[in-house]
Amino acid sequence: MIDLWFGTKQNFQWTPGPSSGVQRRNVTAAEAGTLQSGGGFASRAYGQHSEFDFSFRWREAHGAAGLDVFQEYATGLWNDFTTVVDGFNPNDLIYFLDPMNVEQNLFAPHFAAPTLSLSGDWPSIGTYVSDAATAANSYRQPPRTVTFSVTHASATLPSETRRKMVIPIPPGYTLRWGWSGASTGTGVVRSEAHNRSTGAIVASNAAALSATASTRLNQSINGDTYDYATIGIARTSSAASTVAITSMLAVLHPNAESPALTGSHARGMGVTGCVFSGDAIPEEYVLVDENDSRHIKGLSFGLIEIGAYLWD
């Protein structure tokens, strides 16, 4: 995958890839210094968000295949203006696929391993009930399994953006995902596959996998039919229900490939949704020679992850 699958829920598309890659920073709060006695101190949060710097050079200027496409998103062309709350609509978050991560784990870290929320710094993907030691296993599963209660309406995902994971799926690729743990009542982990051209949304409730067995993936969604998937905790009836999650894994592969469905837990590398952190800054050039004159441009912009911390 050379180009980027990039966009909002209103419009995903292929865009040019950066000239030399994407700079990603995992940012947390930290402070360190020296005491009057000469000793040292440090304070650091466990929770993080991602920030990205993109740099593009020497591209044809115009059209969907050029760099102007990023300015379309930066100026709000592909925003959803129907349900703006306090000046922002969570549907306007930017998602993209980093080619370095598509075969590792596309869940964000605290979705991939809900045990992270026990630190008090990472956001929680549900309403906490309890946690317990994960059963002994050979698959590097997170050490604690976290139980969440499900109280929202049956056959729905949580309403809060921070408690749902959106994963884009480009055409020609299949998303495969699964979760390990257990549930009570009718608790499930649910995916909703979205086809934005028809408006169709197809839901699937994923059976829990064992944390002590090797199978990691048991669900698939094809990008030739669906543009993105939304995944979160749900229940299939109004009965009292809980979901205990040890780990979650999601990977993308070309349709022609048959990836291994077994293996060890992988650290979450996905992002919960970004916004532009500043201007999309163009650099325009005109190259002139006796045979050809071309108008080309470079572009740079930054994105900052905020989806996990939206309290909508």
C-alpha cells in the first residue's frame, strides 16, 4: 500500500502518499527536574495520544489525485454539518491507514488491551465493573482482563465517540478482527460495517475467543463492499449483561491473501480519529523549460488524535 486511504465518514478515498513517510509522535504528559538536594524527580502519565506530520513534494497540483484533496478536508468540504455540537461534529474526525500498521493491530492501544485503562490515564472503552488476572497462556495476552457493564440500548453501539473504534477499509482489502474474553447475559462485541454510497449498515456480533487458545481473528469485512467498520461493546437484548475483554486484534490484508488467524497478542497501533492541528500549508512552483511547463506544489500539515478523549 503506497498511497493513503484517507478521509472522514462522509468520504474516504485514495490520496497521494507522503514524500518520505509520516512522522508519528506518541505524546504524553511528563515532567522531570532536579531537587534542591541534588536528587531527581519525574512524573509521567501512561495515557498517550498520537500526533502526525505529513510532508509532500513535487506533485501535480490539481484534482483528486493531487495535493489539493487534503485542502478539501482541511477547509471542511467533507464535514457533516447536520449535527454540530459546540462547534464540532465527531463525524468530522479524520481517519487514515498507516501502511506500517495495517498488518500489526489497527485497534488503538486501550482497545487492544483494556487493561491500560486501569492506570487511570488511558480512557475506558466501557463502564468499568471489575478486573481479574488473565488466565495463564502462551500468547502474550495482557495481564489483566477488564469487565464492563452494558447498559445502552440493545443491538446498538455506545453513543460516545470515545467508546467506539472506527477502522477504514480500502477497496481490495479485507479487515479481519476478533476479541478474546467472555460475556454474561447477552453481552457481545459488535461491528457495524458501513457502505456510504448506499447508506447500508450491516451489523455482526463477534463470538468471544479464548485468551488461552491461539485463534485471534474470527470476523471479516470486505472493503469492496464497505468503507469502514465501527466496533464497540453491545448487547443483543435488554437483559443485564457484561463483557470481559482481555485483548482485541484487527488487521488488513489484500483480498487475495489468506492471513494466519492464530498467534500472539499485538500492541494496538491504531488511532481513534484526528483533526488538523494547524493549516495545510502549500508550496507552489512553476517549472519552465523549452519543452514543458508544469504547475506543481508541495504541501505540509499536521494531524492530532482527539477521538479517544471526546466526551460527547
